[in-house]
Amino acid sequence: MKTLLQNRKALIGLVIIAFIALVAIAAPLLTQYDPAARTGRPHQAPSLDHILGTTRIGQDVFARLIYGARTSLAVGFGAGLLITLVGTALGIISGYRDGKTDEIISFFTNMVLVVPNLPLLLVLAAFIGQASPLVIALILGATSWAWGARVTRAETLSVKQKDFVKSAEMMGEPQWRIMTFEIFPNVISIVGINFIGSVIFAIITEATLEFLGLGDPRAISWGTMLYNAQKASALSVGAWWDILTPCFALAILGIGMSLLNFAVDEIANPRLRTGNHLKRWSLLVRSGEGRL
């Protein structure tokens, strides 16, 4: 954790994510308006009463933004956690155990990988109808674990050849304990990258499904904000605040998660740590210019 906080990208990413999370938690304290109630005139421009304006039916955009952050974050982190748990468990089991177990897990992993993810999600969401955020999170978790399982399996195959794993096997340690306490801590960086990537994917995919009208329009999230703004032709009538507000929110959250993802990748892979090398190169260039 100390190494993570010393990384500038990770620190900026954590600040962005923490700020959005705190705003979502403190939503009742930050606005007096009910996000589902009509509180102003249709498409009222930003003002002191409504700092981000109102929607076509007079709902406060700021209230919907901060309450919608709760849903979007819950779906993102919930689906990301489910994807990571399933992918990590199957990847470690498949990589450590040989024979039929590896063959069966690899078969289902390959089968899920070759199926286009987004079209599958569209078909499932359309079949279910107006899917709630919880249903969308479950669909994402059930269909998006294969990549994480494949990467974790590859790392497990490398780790299980280490001396400490062989020593544990010779001492008669049960397989579940070796996988949990010997292998898992050594693939934690891969798990972290998988989790952050899964959260980004889940948030963007949830917003996409709801923007296409496959989510529950009564739910308050950034995706439904986009759907309602598009349905109300917000850009055509000049109500730019109605559609740009959730767009910027998704972009800022995506930047924060991506910065954190880059930082974890740099920490896990020393070859990507270019900061110190660039500083040294800059010092060498300056010293060379001084000599000239």
C-alpha cells in the first residue's frame, strides 16, 4: 500500500475515486432535491437554484448525478468483484491442478472467450427486458470472467514451479491451502489489475446497456441519465447540461480508474517504471550540455 501511495498516478486515481465515492455517500447532505421528483421547469438552464439545470420533466440534474453515482459505483464494483472472484478462483485451480480439472475449466474458459461479449450482453439484456442494475451486474459477472481466469492460470503455472510451492507439497500441505496461502499472494498483482479493469468495463458496459434502453428507466444511474437525455433530444433543444453531465462523470471516473490501473501495472512490472530512468536521462543531458 505504501508503494502504491508513492506512485503519482495511483495517488491521483485514488483521490478521484475517493472523491466520487464520498459525494455519492453524502448525496442527501449535498442536495435538497429528490432525484426522481419534479423540482423545476423543463430543461431549465443551470442557475443558483439548480446548479446543473433540470431535465425535460424538471428533475434536478445535480441530484440525479450524485444519486446516480451510487448505482453506477455499486454496479461497477459489485460486478468487478464478482468477475475477479470467479476468474481468480478458476484460474488458480486450473493452473495448479493438472488433468481433467484443467481441461474442463480451460474448455469453458475458451468457450466464453470466443463468444463476443457485448453482443451476448445485448441479447441477454433484451431477453430479460428492462434489466435492473443488480441484474446487469450479475450478467456482467457471469459472462466476463474468462480473460481474468486465463491470465491468472498462466501466472499460476509459473508460480507453482517455485521452490516454496514444491516445499509445501513435500511437507504434505493440502492443495486448498497451497493455492490459498502460497500461490494466491504471489498472483495478487494480476488480481488487482483484473479487478480494476473489470470495474471500468462494468461501469461503461452498464451505462451502454442503459443508454440503449435495455436497463430499467426508473433506476437512477448515469446510464439512465444518458438514455433519458437522448430520448428527450437534449442536444437538439440546446439542453447540453442534461447529456454532458453524465458523460463528464463517466469520463472522470474512467480516468481515475485507468490511472490506478496503470500504477498497479507499473508496480507489478518493474520494466514499466520509466519515471526514474527519464529523470536520470534528463540529468545526463543537462550535464552534457553544461560541459559543451
